[in-house]
Amino acid sequence: MPLKVPHAVLEEIRLNNDVATVIGAYFTLQRSGAVFKALCPFHKEKTPSFMVNPQRQSYHCFGCGAGGDVFRFVMDYEKVDFMTAVKMLAQRAGIRLKLESDGEDSQPGKEALYEINAGVAKLYRQVLSKQPEGEAARKYLASRDLPSAASDDFMIGFAPERWDTVLRWAGKKYTREQLEAAGLVIPARPRPEESSVAPGAPARWYDRFRNRLMFPIQDEQGRVVGFSGRVLAAEAETAKYVNTPETVLFRKGHILYALHKARRAIVESREAIVCEGQIDVIRCHLAGFQTAVAAQGTAFTADHARILKRYADSIVLVFDADRAGQDAALRAADTFLQVGLVVRIAALPPGEDPDSLIRRKDGDAAFRQIIQGAQSALNFQIDVLSGREKPDTEAGLMRLATAVVATIARTPNAVQQARLLQQAAVRLAVPEPALQHELDKVLKRSRPVAAAAPRQAVPAAPRPIKELALAEHLVANPELAGLVKTYLSLDLVTDTPCRQVIQACLQAEQGGRDIMSIVAEQDNEERDLSRFVAQVLAAPDKIKSDFATREESVKSLILGIHTAALQRRRKEIEKQRQAARVSMGGRLTTAEDKKLDLEYTQLGYDIVRFKQWDTAVPVIEGM
């Protein structure tokens, strides 16, 4: 059962993360009176419409409608979920969160595993940088032209040739079971002569990583979740790379190396460079290609594609020029096309990878030119398959066209499909309608059972004007909450967010609390209510009137909401009586019909009385 952060802790985190300070750490804010303004980070604009209100601890963009509290900002800007935003802000404020217990079933909690991985990463880093055992690794990095600053930035370390480095480091602070759960140690198998070891004898473990250059693998928030260990000697008989096995933290199908560093640059450029290895990624970052990431010892998965889709619109795949690299690039392109990403493929010179190419004289310029000249996945596929098939023959062209159409069918985006079809028709010298016909057949086969036509999204109904205006008035003037408390039942407010905001205003006025504090307690993990309140907070200037005081405006809105409720009831009576007239067995009795008629008439009298405050108050008090 997932654990929740107590409201008191959430409030402590919110109060210790001033919204203007947090947002100002991401980009420059300019003071404008009591608020700050900036160009909105969530849409392109030339005139600042993004406002931050330190007094209300909220932000709102008048251009795109983005808004909310500090939690919502971190969620939207960092592209993370609510719990991750809470952890990030808690860490920023120095507030320790105990979100998980170690459990009663001896399964170690995630927080302990994060601590272990972070500690072991520091241990390996210390061995590399300071201890004699790291000398060979230091020479290796120097031979690869990787400076110590890069090792520090990417936390590169070294696991010495010992069986108990991690075991000794853990001592009694962490159990062997926790180290095993983190993937750092392996239980020793008993030798044949020890097959009769007495039950209850202490189990033995040994370090998984030995005599390897260590690359810590970090998640999107920069937390160490696993490791990749590389042998130093090229002729070593053991595996070149050893990775952390699947753990509760490390799932290689969900991890992209260096995404925590590349994420912001990817969001800004809307494009990611995807490489094959860690050193390639590090070299790209050192040369200024800050959007580079890599998969972690596995083929690219649908989860990788969905993760990148959150940040980018397009990707550039950088793979080796040999046949294996070409095939890997085409498989990866299929995966990324399926989520609607635009895919380009950069062809490296034979025998080169990003690391070796960039290290050459003027290599960064050469790599940049290759990235800029990367072909579309479709053109790359046609080039590759044209060298393997015989497109000048009818059979070869048909095989090539079949493969190309299958690629086009991968994307769910109709515009992208149309664009790729146009490209394919030109490259293959085949009429576009013919390719469209083949594509239709492929799509039909992939959906053999006709799916029900999706219901068109129903546009959100506009909020009742008077209810929204009342919420805006009360947020701006909470001292008027007494009028609402006395003369308006909140059951009459039909819009849920408006009702929640009005209720929060009443609670704030009664308890002497801040409205945003109450809203934070009632909000969901998407922070929808905070976003709506930010919109309301941005509105008071629009509701000033030269013809009525604030109190008179609130009274008028209360009358209007009451009137709307009376009118809704009259319509219900009309429908009820009409339904009874056409029903064979549900006719009203004379007494029932008379009762409804009297109520209908009284509602008409009340509606007239609600045109004036003085005549409406007795009706309200009599309800």
C-alpha cells in the first residue's frame, strides 16, 4: 500500500520553499510591483505574461493558463510526478522524508537502497582519485583523454581487485541482504565439499564489481540507482561490461544514462542525441552536446521512448557504421517512431564512434556537422536496404517498399505518416497512392478487430460566471466571507473547484489561516486545485467596479447564485410534470400535481424577491 506524506509535512515543505525563490533559481524574474514577471517557460512568447505572486505563494501565466503552487511548478518544469517534486523540494529545504519503512518482510526500503548506492559511488570515486589501487584506472582515463573534472562531474570511480570492498565499507551499518538487494554483492555458492553445511550457518557474500572502472547510473532526479563496470584491459577474457542486475531501483529498460544532466537542454532544444555507450555520452557533454543520453546495456524499449517523448519532439540516433550498428539504429528508430517522435539517424565514418570522432582535431565541428546532416529514419532505411536489396528489380523494389511501409505504419501520428509517405514516394519513385494503398493494408492487418470509434472529447463546460466571480472576490477580500457564510449554502454552488475555493476562503477567515495553506491540504497529486486558485488569484483586477462596492458586488453574486438554483428547480418541476403526462403508469395524483404547482408558483415569487437584497434576506433566513 503506497505511503502518503502527511499534510503537516507537505505544508512544512511548501512554507520552506518560497515560490519566487524556487522559480527564480530556474530563470530570471523581474519585479513588477508586488509580483514578479518573466517570459513563460511553458510556451513561446515575446512579452512576459508569467506572473509569480510571493504573497499568495502561487504563479500564473495569462498566455497559456499554466499556474499553481510550488509543487505544481516543479512537476511541470522538471517533468516529474508529485511525489518526486515533494522529494526534490524537501531535499532543497533540508527536510528529511521517511516515505518508506524497511517493512516487516525483511525487504529493504528504497530510501536505504538510495543511501547505499550513493555511499558506494563515493567509495569508488575515492578509490579512483586518491588510493594507489586506482592508479591503473587513472592512467586509463588519461589515455582516453577524460579529465578529472569529467570524472567528478559524472562520478566515475574504480572498484579495486578485492572481494570485500563494499562488504567492509558497509560494516554493520547495512545488512548483507540490503547490499544484495542493491545488486552490489552476490551470495557465494557452497563448494561441493561444503554441501553438508549445517543449517543456520552464516551465509557468505562477495562483491559483484572488482577491478572495473565504475560508472554510476542515475535516474532522472540524479539519484544513483545502479552501476556499470568496465574492464580496463581490452584483451580481458571476462565480460567488457558488468551492470547492476534488475533491482527495485534499477530497471535498465527504464533508465537512460545522463538523462538527469541532459533533461533541461533537451526540453529547451526539443531534441535528444542518443548514443550507444557511457563514454560516448560523456564525450558529447564535454564537447558541448548537452542533450546526449544512452541506453543502459539493453536495446531501446518502449519505456525509453515514452520517457524521451516527455522532453523531446525529435531524436538523433548515433550508431556505428557497420551492419550491426545499422540494424540497431533501425530497430531503435522503430521503437521511437511508435510514440510519435521524429527520428533522424547520424551516419558516423567507418570505424568511428562519438568518442573517437570528437577527440580528433576539429572533431567537435565534424560531429556537429554529422548531427546537423542526420537523415530521417526513412531515408536512412532506404539507403541501407538499397545496398542489401536490388531496388532496380521489381522483386527488390517490392521488398524495399514493404519494409518502408511497415516503418511508416509504426507512427501513430497521421501528419507524420503523410510526411513519411511523401518522402518514400519520392525516394522509391513509386506513386504515393500506391504506397498509401499498401499502408492501409498494413494498418488494417494490425487492427483486425474493428475498434469502437473513440468518443470525441466533450469540451469542458464553462464555469458558472457568478460562482467564479464570487470565488475571485473572496480570494481578494477574505473579510467578505462572513456574508457568504450567513447567506449562501455552498450546496448551491454547482462548480466543484469554485465551491472548494469558497470553502477554503471561509475556513481561512474563520481560522486566521492562509488560503493557499488550506488549498494545499485539500489538493490532489496533480495540484489541480492549486492551479485553479492561481488562476483565481490572478483575476481580482478584472472584477473591480466603479459602480458598486466589494460588499455590494458579493451580495449581487449571492443573489444571482440563489436565483440560478431557483430556476434550476423550476425546470426540474417542468420536466417532472411533462414526464408524468406522457407516462402510462407514472401519472401524478391530483394532490401531487397541486403540490408541484404551488411550489412552482412560489419559486416564481421568490425569484422576483431575489432581485433586491432587502427583499431576498427574509427568504434566505426562512430557508
